[in-house]
Amino acid sequence: MSQDGEITKPGRMRAQPDVPFLDVNALTEFVICPRAGVIAHEAGQDESVNDLGPVKLDYMPEYDLHEIEHALQELKGQLWLWGIGAVAALLLTGVATYTVHPESLWIGLAVVAGIVYKMMRLFSRAWVLAGRQWACLHAEPKEPDPMATEVQRVNWWELMKAGFRSIKYPEALTDEDRMLSGRPWRVLRRGSLRIPVFRELRGEAKLDRHHYVTMAAYCHLLQVREGGDTRYGIILFGHSYEGVAVPNSPATKAAFHKELVEAWAAVRKAREDASFPPAPRGAQCEHCPLGWPRVHRLGETEHATRLEMLPVFPGYGGDGRPYHSFCGDRFHWIPPHERAKEKELKYALIRMSERPRSLDSWSEESW
Ligand code: SF4
């Protein structure tokens, strides 16, 4: 019997053939703001973008003991080599100073100082990694009560010590019936347990509706694809090892299904009727990165979806320069971002025949 009980009676949640394929990231954005959801869906943003982005040269593993120990070994090897280099540079400096020219001393000391600086940087990285290794090795095994109905605090290393295996999936999980796909940051496995883990890197360490929906969506995908036991999901906050286990309760599943249906409808309407979902009330746009206005530079700052380049919808600032944002270009408005207010952005004068429909409903009150 399905864990979904009455919420997922066969056929009830099966998507209609014409609904768009949504990823969990877009669904999450829908819950936060429907316009952000449309943009995420059309831009094809993947939730694993952090993993797929360009590899940073100063990258240091954080959540995998094997990777941490491997990186630590490499750093130790480099420290040895640079240490030998420092000793050799000192000896050469001494020899050159006494046999070639006394001024060689300063050149030699400059080289040694450069090597020491490099070693200090390597040492500070090794220190951080050693701290992570220590935290992992000294953690006590502990895991959430799978039958609990409350949110429980968890620690990443305690979960690892409790015998979970952390798996990074190479591909997204999909449910063709509901046209949903998504790849959690990691999946914890032990026996039949399948625990999705994702990280919340923005905002404060507090739970909101979109966290519950995202967690239920990942649990759903794991259950559909692997038949796993998905009693809860884990959210880690920021770059820490602390997080919470959120029960995959009937209420959470119901919220997920409701939001999924609404997201389908919003995307379909945006695509077929070119209608815009409503902007959120309140101060949500003030700090939204999608509404952040930047100066328009032709060929550089335009925004694109998977299908097209978006025409620029500029607002002119008090300084006379044209500004635009992703949300503004997509929905033909000037989002009330705090920077838009600071720059005193106003609509450009345009012919009525070119006037986007959304402008008709705009008023000063929306600020
Ligand atoms: S700027 Fe406002 S309307 Fe646009 S995506 Fe952000 S929160 Fe939503």
C-alpha cells in the first residue's frame, strides 16, 4: 500500500499529458514566489548547480570523510615539498651570499619569504581539514527517531557514525506520471531507508513551507524510483553540519501535492496564455536576487530562458541610466527591490501599441 494513503489514490495525482515537466528546484521557487518558480522552470535551473559549477581552486571537501582524508594527505605531501624547498633556498642563499655577492642575501630571503607564505596558506587549509576530520572521528552515533512526528535536530557526522551511507546521485530522479524530477544534494542509505538531504544556503536557519514541500517532493521521488522507506528528510543549514530531520507526514505530503498542482497550472498559463502569476505581497521583492536591477549593457546583461533571450524591460534611474532585472524582463515590470527604490527607477515612455499588458494593472500602490 502506498504510504501516501488517500492523497495518492491511483490516478488522482496523475499529471495530464500537457502539463510541463517540473524539477523540484522550480517547485520550491513556486512556493516562495510563483514568478520565481516560472523563471526557475523556464531557465532550467537544476538544484545540483552547486555540485556542477566550476571547480574552485581552493575547494576543500566538507561532508565526506574519505575526501577530507584524501585532501589532507595531499596537503601534507605539498607541505613536505615546500618545506624542503625552503631549506634548499636558505642553503643556496647562504652559499650565494658568501661566494657570489653579499646582495644575494636579500634576493634569497625574498624567495624564502614567498615559500614560507605559501606554506602558511597550505597549513591553514590543512588545519581546517584536520578539524573536520576530528569532528567526524569523535562524533557519537545518533539518528532521528523515524516514528517521531516532530522536527528533530541532527548532526551530519552523527548520522554518518550511525551507519548511513551518503550517496551523491549522478542523475535526477524522475516520476513520469507526475512529470516531476529532482536530485537531492545527497541521499542517505541504510537498509531500506532512503533519506533525502538538501542544504538551505540562503536566509536564516528556520523552517518555512517550501522546505517541507521540497523534502516531501524528494521523498516522493525516492519512493517512486527505489521503493525506499522515506519517513523523513534532512535539511542542513548553510555550510554547517547541523540540520533538522523533517517527518514526511500526511500533512506535508498534502502540501507537496497541492503546490505541485498549482505550479503545473501557473507554468501552463504562463506558457499558453502569456499570463503572469501575481507578484507576492509584502516585502519579498526587496531583497530578491531576481529583482535586483543592474545597468543594461548591450550584449552582456540580457537574460535568457531555455528557449529565448528575453527582451530588456528597462526602468530609468535618477541617474538617467537604464536598469533591468531578470524578473522585470520576464514579467514586464520594475520589481520593488530596495535597489530600484534607491535608484528611483521609473518606466520608460513607450508607445501604447508596445505597452506590455502587465503595465495596465500596475499602479504606484504596488510599491
Ligand atoms: S522580484 Fe519579487 S516577484 Fe520577482 S521573483 Fe523576486 S520575489 Fe518574485
